[in-house]
Amino acid sequence: MQLSSTPRIEFLRGLVAEIAHNYGRGRTLVAVDGGAGTASFADDLATVFREARHTAFRASIGDFHSSRAVREASGDESPESYYREAFDYRTLRRVLIDPFRMAGSTGFQTSAFDERRDAPTQSRWLTAPADAVLIIDGVFLNRPELRDLWNFSILLEDPGVPADGLERYFAETDARAQASAIVDIGDPDAPRRIFTDSC
């Protein structure tokens, strides 16, 4: 499948080439971190990986929410409590990250919880070949307990959209320094790489 050449697709092809060059064998985990726009960016990135004949899987941190009871236990609905309680990282690791990294015939699940229904999902178990890419999108993906999981992490930034509710995350993690690549998606049709070093 050959995709139409657009500035967005060409940009993604460059990212795929970089990731495949550095992590072309085995199981590769890629995080697409940030606020709005992560899902569509990660979907398109997976499509470009498939165009380059790599097996690619998709998941979103939003499918690993904590239950409403856990999220509301403290009675605090602040951005701080959202950062602390919103997602079930233990389940994320148990049913997706760890089995995906094990390779072989071990099964993994790309979702575990439906936030809208406030109930676990009945997700099917998947398997993958020895060489495969898993792309996960969402917020807080470079927090301390997750940052070492990723082979490559992409931080999306949109200068026109305030980072409301993410202040604690950025203050605690220095997500820009943790990211393998920072991408300005102010114009989603023409994303551009941001380089923070002075070289």
C-alpha cells in the first residue's frame, strides 16, 4: 500500500525511517505523548510503518483508565488528582507492555477498560511476529514509572493550545528532555521537528 505523498506523510516517513534504523529488529515500543492530537498522529504513524512493511499495533492510554471509584476516592477532582489517579499503569504493564516485550507466542491486549461504561473491556488477545512495533498514545507517557519502557518517545506540542491540567506532569518529568523527538503539530498537516540542543 503506497500512501499519497503529503507533508505530514513525508514527515512520518522520516520518523519511521529513524526508528526502524535504530530499532529494526525485535519488539519496539513507541510512545506518542502529549495532549490533543496524539491518537491521530499515532494512527498515521502506524499506517506509515505498515506502508514500510513493518507489523504495527496501536493502543491508547485512554483504554487503561482507572475505575471511577479509584479516580474519585480522594474526593479531589483537580489536575493533580487526575495525574495521580487517572490511569491503571499496573494493568497496562501486565496485559500489554510486558507480554508484548516477551515476544514468542505470548498474547497481549491493547485495551482493558472502557471509561464511558466504567467497566473492564472484553478485549481479544493478540499475538505478533518476532519483529513488531507497538505505538501507544496519550498523556503522561514519560512519567517516571513509564519512561524506561519506550524505545522511542515522541512529544507532541501545539503552541496554540494551552497545556491545561498538564502542569504537574511537565514540572515533575521534564517531558521535553525525556522525549526522543519533539514535534510541533500547530499545523497538523505539516508537523515539524523541534530540536532543543544548541549544536
